[in-house]
Amino acid sequence: MTDFQNVINTIYNNLKSATDKGIVADYIPELAKQKKESFGIYLKHINGNNYHVGDWDKPFSIQSISKVLALSKAIAFEDKKIWERVDVEPSGDPFNHLSLLEHENGIPRNPLINAGAIVVADILVSRLNNPKQDFLNYVRDISGDQTINYNLKVAKSEKLTGYNNYAAANLLKAYNNLNNDVEVVLDFYFHQCALEMNCSQIANAFYMFSNRGKCINNVAHITLSQVKRINAIMLTCGFYDEAGEFAFEVGLPGKSGVGGGIVALLPDDFVIVTWSPGLNPKGNSLIGMQALEQFTTKTNRSIF
Ligand SMILES: NC(=O)CC[C@H](N)C(=O)O
């Protein structure tokens, strides 16, 4: 039996005093306030056991990690129809690049780059009665935690500086791949990204992707086939132009966010979440990637 607590303690101690901790994102001014020294790890095993170390209980901005949760809700509504509006190929580009979108006539490469996530947001704006509140309720339900909330300061901060996302949404609109108003869709998207959660809440939310679509309260939200597709997209597209590196080093489906969080999972086995706000040049948590590489190497657990 692997002593998971011992493994994550060792990784934590190995990396806590690393000299290079990356750079905290500041293109969303509110995120620049994060402390680079924060570091937490949380592991949720499918058998019900949980293990944690460091700042696992401090809430942070989940940013792009939210794209997977939004995608799961959109897939529950649309199933295969969603793939008429967004593709499933890795882009090999940074999360906010626009050039491929124009080349490919307004069909984003995948739902985890910003343009694709904005199409997913458009679907949810069309499908939900009170989009922001209903999506928040969905995240609370799948996490079994009614205390989760949006950080309104972060949402507002991104709204004031999110020129690139305005460009993406306008381009999508020009290609007839956005049904609602640019302002309305981006307001939803900025709130979705501004969800504030700690490592354990994220592990609980992502539990359903390791548990065949059933959340921690044993309610089925998506089918096994839909879980397969979402995990495949996380593996191939979850880290933008570093997806190959993440598969090579860590070997798990996962998703990062510019708030410094990373979630990764092994179906039928576990979900692991790391948080360290300093990012590498590709926009993924520098220490989080190293922690997960050490975890799958030490425990011999990966999809490969
Ligand atoms: N990679 C990320 O976490 C980016 C999310 C951020 N809200 C953006 O759209 O720029």
C-alpha cells in the first residue's frame, strides 16, 4: 500500500523552499496580489481517503480550471452537438492565441483554449435560466459544498483588462459562432473564471471525472462516455502548448489555471490538486507541474 501522506509530505518539503517559483500572473491585476510562497497539495482517493499538506485549504482563483466544469455542463445539455461549434484538437498555441481561430473560420481548436471556452460559455448562457447563479449552483452541487462563490473583484478586474478575450468573442461573433451578446457571454466567462475554491473543493468537484460521471454525492451528472471525452480533452489540451510536456512528465489528464492551480486525475483511482501561484512561461504553475511529476514517478501511477 502506498503511503500517500508520506509521499505528498516529501514532495512538499522538496519543493517548498525551491528558489525558482515562477512568476505570478499580473495581466489580471487582482491576481498579482497572490503570494508566491503559497503552496498546497490535496489528494482525494476514490476509496474515500483524503490526504493534504500546506495551503490546501486557502481559496484561490481557479481561472481556466473552470473551463472543464463549464464544458461538463454544456456536454450534459448538448452531447455531441457541441462538436459542431468547437473542435477537439490540441492547438499547440498559448491559451489566448487568436490566429488559428481566423484560419479555421471561427471554430476554436478545443474547448479549453479561451476561444473554445467562450463558445462553451455562450452555450451555457443560452441554456441556463440565470446563467451565473445556475452555474454556481451546479459547481456547488457537484462539489457538495454550498459555500463556494465567485470572487467579484477578480471578475471585475478581468473585465477591465480582458482585451484579448473581447477580441476572441468579437471574432467568434463575426463568424456566427456566438449566439448571445459579446458583453453577456464575457460577463459569464469572467465570473466562471473568477470562481474561488481551495484545493479540496476542486478535488471534490473533479471527483466525478474519476468516478464515471457520479459526483461525491453519488449523483450522475454526465455519462461514462462523456467522461471519457472530457478526460481525453484534458490530456491533449489541458495545458495549451505544454500539453505534450505535461503528458510526458506527469501522464495524467489535467487542467491548469493562471491562478496557479492544477488538477489532475487517474480514472477509478484518485484526483490530485496542487496550488502554487508562480507560473512558468507557458502559464502553468511551475512548482505544481514539478510536484505532480514527482507524485506520479514516486507512486508509479499514471495512465501510461
Ligand atoms: N489560462 C487561464 O487560466 C486563463 C483564464 C483567464 N480568465 C483568461 O481568460 O485569460
